[in-house]
Amino acid sequence: MKKQFPIEKFKNLQTPFYYYDTDILKETLDTIAAEANKYSYYIHYAVKANANPRILSIISQAGFGADCVSGGEILAALEAGFPAGKIVFAGVGKADWEIELGLDKDISCFNVESIPELEVINQIADAKGKVARVAIRINPEVDAHTHSHITTGTKEDKFGINFDQIDKVINTLDSISSVKLTGIHFHIGSQITEMEPFAALFIKAIEIERYLTQRRFFLENINFGGGLGIDYKYPNTNPIPDFKAWFEIFHKHFPTRPGRKIHFEPGRSVVGQCGSLISKVLYVKEGSFKKFAVLDAGFTDLIRPAFYGAYHQIENLSSSEMPDMYDVVGPVCESSDSFARAVRINKVHRGDYFALRSAGAYGEIMAMQYNCRSLPRSYFSDLI
């Protein structure tokens, strides 16, 4: 069924703008909570997917924790009501002030991505008379078979510590006193739509946990990160990812046990389908070989197609006429400012409203002001 948008209400709003369906968001959160609670899993929403204050507030009210990758995200999460004790902090380049912030706010855990970072956290914690709780992010050498820009689990990636360096990590931990190892952390990539890469992750996780146990490190927390993808092609048919299958495969291959907590960090799968970028057609331009639908939204508002070659379902909300073939482009002065090429869309006219679907994740949060463009506003289905 095609999603219905309140077009009449859109006419009072300046395009482009982000439109969030709070019913879809809340239904998604309810689904995650119900499936995760079956196995007593701990969920930390990946703030990098969307840090809109109201989105964060709704997610925090659902009882989730937060996965942050910057000091700014920690502050945004705290402002939105996430308890510091449910905040985990990852990232390969944590600045000193960000580490200090995490320590001062007493966040749950630092996910450490290098030995030098481990040493710096120890120095800062020692100076403050604190003990930092850390999890070691280990590179499991699992290829998630996604776009190269969003793969994070192979030896060539900048993230995490390679398993062949684990003895150096253990030696470092033995030589410092202001950090406490509480767990291990993994994240193999993003927009993963098949379960096979996760199955490969279990084998590595079991091997790593067993090795650390033999070295007298007993882990309280195993964090498997996020990565579950969404259906960009059929957002109406599949508005909520298959969290049931995702959690089931983890439970089957890596069951919970007393004294060990299992954590996840979903982001895109939480907010991706609740958001759309709404734009208006400025011109229909007919070239020698093709037609262009020129929108008032550009890659400044949704960069994924230009950045990754990513697909977003595009709908003409104003027309029910027979489809025609168009390149859908924006007004930004760059050739890469294109949302789709040679797509069939109901016949387009100047002033038509377009919805670029599945823009809840990595839409608003990645917006920029290139060409001195204003950042779009956001509106919500229950407040519009």
C-alpha cells in the first residue's frame, strides 16, 4: 500500500523539508523492544543516524541507550534524556575534551579502537582520579559485502584493533591502572540485509572471548554493534526491518548466560523508514535525449545518492498521470547533484510535490549548507 502524505498541509510549508512519521518510528521502537526483551538484550541507538532532538527524545522515552561517536553526540543524547549509564562512546579519533566529557558524565563505556587511545584514556582518567570503563573494539575480519564506504570490519578499515594485536592490548592493560576492561565491541558494517555476515561474526566472537578468558579477562559485556539494513526499494511493503530474525540468529549462535550482557547499536534500522525528504519541482527540463525533473532539494539535503550511489524510492505525490522517464536532480552547482537517473515517475509538472523515501537515517544529520543553502526544517506527522 502506498503511504499517504498530508499534501494539503504541505502547501503551508517551505520546501524542502524533512517529514517524520512518528507512528512508524514508535511502532519500530515497540518491535525492537519486544524482540530484544525476549533475550534480555541491551539496545543503544546509534545517534549518528539521526540526531534530531525530537527523534532522540522519542527514542530515549522508549528506554533505549545511546551509541555516540563524538562529544557533541554525547551532549545531544544527555539533553534528550538518555541516562549517562546507558551511553557508550566509540570512534577512532576521540579528542581529549571528549574523553574528559565521558569521564565527567560517567558514561557507561568507552569503545576503544587503538592502543594509543587506551593509553590516553588511562592518562586522563588517572589525572582525574577515576577509572574508565572500556570495551576493546576488535576488528573481526568479517566482510559484510556492503558498499566500500560503509564496510568497517576488515583489516583494511580504519576502525578497531586487529585480532593479531590482541596480545599487545593485553600487555598494555596489564601495565595501566586507571582503566577497567568490561567487554569487547564489534561493528562489521552498515546496511547489511543478509544474515550470513553476522553468522561469520559469531565464530570470531566466540574465539576472541575464549582467548581473553584464557588470559584471565572475564567479560561482562559483548557488544555486536549494528548494521541491520532497511528496504530502500519497498519502504511501504517493509517499513520495519526483520528484528525478529536478527535477534534470533544471535541468540541461536551466541546465547546469553549469567554474568554476561549482550548489546546492540542499531541506527539506520530504527529511524530510516520513518523519514522522507519532501521537495517541490522547480522545472521540468527537456534535453535532447532525456527529461529532467529539477527539484528544490539537493545533495545538500540528502547526500547519500551522490556519496554512495545509494537508491531512494522517489514518489510524485501530486500526479496520478501515466509515468514517464526522468533524471531527478537538484539545484546545487555540481554534476553529482542527482538523486536518480532514468527512473519512471508519474508525469511531472512544475510545483509537484516529491517524496524521497527512507530518508530518516543519514538525511537530516548529514545536511550541509554548500552554495549558502539554508538547512531544511523538520516536521512531524503528529504535530503538523
